[in-house]
Amino acid sequence: MKPFFDTNVLVSAFLDVDKRDKALDALSQGGRISSQVLNEFTNVARNKRQRTWPEIEAAVLVIREWFPDIVPLTEHTHAGAIALARDNNIAFMTR
């Protein structure tokens, strides 16, 4: 099973110098992300980290190259997320 990376790992890899190496190492091992993770990354990069649109688009292009099979956010994906949160006692958050 491939690991699923959340937004925080991408933010660390692209927007946080102190955490970059560790995050890039994790991402280099391969895994999956969802379209929601890309949306959240874009939001954080633009609104919290004040990055320009060209910087954001360049980062997203790299992310898409690393993760060509981005998981869409569907009803099935949502149900799976609920089950993971329930079974593993982890937070479930929406924006």
C-alpha cells in the first residue's frame, strides 16, 4: 500500500526551509495525493505564505509530475476517509 500524503507534507517540501529535506525525502519514496490536497496546498501557498501565482503554478507542476495519479475527491473517497478517521482515531476536517 502506498502512503497518502496530506497538505502539510507538500507545504513543508515547497514552502518551509526548515522542514524541506525531511519532507522531500518522504515524498521521494512515492505515494499518493488527492485533488483536495492540491487545492489546500494552493490555498496555503497563496493566502498564508503569500506566494505568487507563478511560484504556485511551478510548484503544482512539479507535484503533478511526482504524482501523476492524483486521487479525485469523490463520494467513495469521502466514505473511505471517514472510515480511516473512525478506525484510526484521527481528526477529520473539512474546509
